[in-house]
Amino acid sequence: QFNGYQILEKNELVFKLIDLQNIRTSRVGLSPYTGIVSPAYIILSNSETDNRFYYYWFMDMYNRCIFNQMGDDGVRSALNIKDVLEIPLPLIAESTRIKIASFLDKKCAEIDEMISLQEKIVEELKAYKQSVITEAVTKGLNPDVPMKDSGIEWVGEIPEHWEIKRLKQTLSKPLQYGANESGIAYNPNLPRYVRITDILDNSLKEDIDKQSLTEEQAAGYILQHNDILFARSGGTVGKSFIYNECYGRCAFAGYLIKASVNSSMQAKFVYYFTQTSCYDEWKKQIFIQSTIQNIGADRYSQLPLTVPSVKEQEVIVNYLDKRCTEIDNLISIKLSKIDSLKDYKKSIIYEYVTGKKEVIE
């Protein structure tokens, strides 16, 4: 069953030099053990030598996107073993290579530990944010209000004067699937084509991969302010997004489902419900019942929602807007710190493998 695979020995360098147009694709590795890899990988077989310095040398090339530039002639999207063997290497004494590599091992481990700590804090902040949202949209903001059993195990008790309604009972029109069309190059004079991949943290990504639909293709799929989109399949199934007219005219794609709520609901309140741990539990129940991770309109229509009065929904939404912004700002600070640490790690590797700085004994 392993026919065609390559043996990768401990301490050998391994390269993945395909899809060079993708800056983020992994490129360089130093194997810590013996195993097998796909024929798509390139192996430099010199396991007798301490390859740590060369690993950092090639990693610096990856960090500075040099591999990508080697394939940017519009013809090559991959490099082969011959290309790798043509890459110049510094001729320095083995003792010096070992000294530099040992220094970088220690320094990079320290930086990685700091990055790991910041990433842990980010995850804790995200969990805290979800707990704040869950508490507000299932228990309200008054801790002294009388409570009652919601009748749903993963929702628990809710304020006595609240209701539980299915999503379909709060809609102004039936749930709608998006357009099954192929997008065209983005044109600001045409509706933007919103796909699952365009949605990130309840915002639309502004990158070069934007697409449009013609007016004819978009007819019937134009989003209105406060429409909610749900992802119905794939790795992002269950992800939600609330559309704001500030994004301009947009039409939505077929792997998304649109919900337009009626006057009994604040759309933002429904969106916040989809950010709760209750919603996560509901999705898990759906996946247990299904052989594939897919939530269609029939299932979304049955989503149970907590429903306070419209006025109370508005108060809760305003509270959550403020609290979530505060938490998001803290997360942003931590993510910026992580980026700075990663940049610092790259600069350390660059400075020492290129001789800009020397290791002081």
C-alpha cells in the first residue's frame, strides 16, 4: 500500500515546492524521524551531516518568498530536484554551522514559546467572548429575573417571559438557497458575488479574489440590509454572516442560505445566537443525525431561538456590540503581538544564516 512513496530518513531535508503561486504553502522541513512521504516531495539525502543550518538557510528563503520568485515566470508552478541542487549554499566550516544552528534552535524555541502563550490567550479570549454572548442571549442581562426551563437541554433555563421559536417562525420569507452560477471578474458596477470563502469573522474579505455576477445572474439573489447567510456544507458548515448595506450590492452563492427575519426579531440578535455554545451544540446534534456535515434549509428552519421582546433584543444587541468590540480589540492586540514575534523570528534566522550577525560565545 506504500508503493511509490519515498523513504525519509531522520535529519534529512524535505521540500514541498509545488503550487509556487501560493505564498502560504509549506516549503521546507527537517525530518525528526524516519518515515515516508509522497513522491511530490523533494528529499536531500545527506543524513550523515548535521543539516540544521541548511534547514534554517532554506527556511529563510521560504520566509522571503524566494522559492515563489523562482517559479514566477508564468510557466513553472513547481521546482524539481535539479532546481534545488542549483541553489547556492554558503561554504562555512561545519563547527560554525553547528554553532549558528544551535543558537537558532535555542532562540527560535524561546520565540515559539512566547507565540504559543499569546495564541493560548487569544483562544481564551475567544472562549470568553462566546460565553459572554451565550449568557446574554439565553439568560438576558438581568440576573434577578425569574427563570423557566426552555425545554431544550443545551439551552437550559431562560427568562420566564421569553419564548422559544423555530427560525422559520421568525422569517419574513422562506429560507432561500443562493445562485448556482460561476462568478466573473470583479466589477464594481456589478453585484459582488458572495461565496463562503469571502466570509471571515462576520465581514467580507477585501482581496484580489473578489468576483461579481452579471445583473441577469444576480436577479433574485440580491441581499438586503440585515439578511443573514448560513453556510450549508463543507468545512465551514454552520458559519453565519449578517449582511450590511455598507458592502454595496451583493448576491449570494449556492452553498449559502439566506434568512430574512420579520419584525418580531432583531437580525443582529439572531446572528449573536449563532455565535453561542448553544448553537454549536445544535450543530453537533445535526451532525450526529447525518452521515455528512451538511445543514440544509430544512434543518436551519428548525433551529430553536430564544426570543425576548424586540425592545429587550435591542438592549442585548447594544450591550453585546460594546462588549464584543472590547474583547475583539484585546484579541487584535494579541494577534498583532504574534505577528511581531513571527517577524522577529524570521529576522533572527535571516541575520544569522546570512552572516549579518555572529554568534557570540
